[in-house]
Amino acid sequence: MISFDQVLLLQKKVESAVQKIVELKSENDALRSKCSELTNALSEKTELLNSFTADEQKIESSIKDALNQLNTIEDAIVTQSGTKDAAASKTEQPASAAQPSPKTAPAAKPVNAAPKAPAAPVSNPVSPAPAEPQQSLDISTDKEETNSEEETVEEKFDIF
């Protein structure tokens, strides 16, 4: 037979199991609520990401359109300057043939000659390459000799 002590022990175990079930149900409800909140937040973030992606695509499209417009303008300018250069070279060829060659020009000006007004500039169909900036490097050193005279040595180097 079953003793009274065994029934009491069974009752305590049932009560603790019921209490544990109540705790687990409340924890489960809290976790479900948290899961629902996170799901909603995820949905909002996904919508925001989609919005940013759409905006990014619009921005990228706008930048590409602007670059295409700039390329079109650049091409038009290059084409236009190319036709001007070709037309200018055709009109300048006879004028350049009429100018004396440098070999026949006088070697030096007389000392008392008055300066002439500068001639009208002739446009060159081929633009010269831009001159590279020249930089000079000054190196100064002070040396003290045994007779207590100071000698300064200055050297300049051109860097190309």
C-alpha cells in the first residue's frame, strides 16, 4: 500500500511542477512578446533599407545622367575646337610662308635701337605642351674654419 508520507511527497512534487509550469508560461509569454517586437522592428528596418536602396539608385542614376551630360558637353567642345583648329591651320599656312626664316633674320639688335611694338600674336593650331614647373633647391651650409672665419657656400640645383 501507499503510505501517507509518499502521498505528501507526491503532493509537493505536483505543486512544484505546477509552479514551474506557471513560471515557464509567463517566461514564454514574455519571450513571445519580445519576439513580436523584434519582428516589427525588423520589418521597419527592412522598409527603411528598401527606401535607402531606392534613394541610392535614384542618386546613382542622377549622377550617371549628369556625367553623361558633361561627357556630351566635353565631346561637343572637343569637336568644336578641333574644327576651329583645322580651319585656323588652313588660314595660317599662307601667312607663315610669307614670314622670313630665322636664318635670314638679323643676328642682333643695334644697341641704340628703339624697342618695337610687339607684333600681333599669331594663333598656333597646335597648343604647346604645358611647361613643367621648375623648382629650385637652395642648399646653404656654414663651415667654420680653424682660423675662425666663416665661409658660406650656396649651391642651387634645378629640379625638373
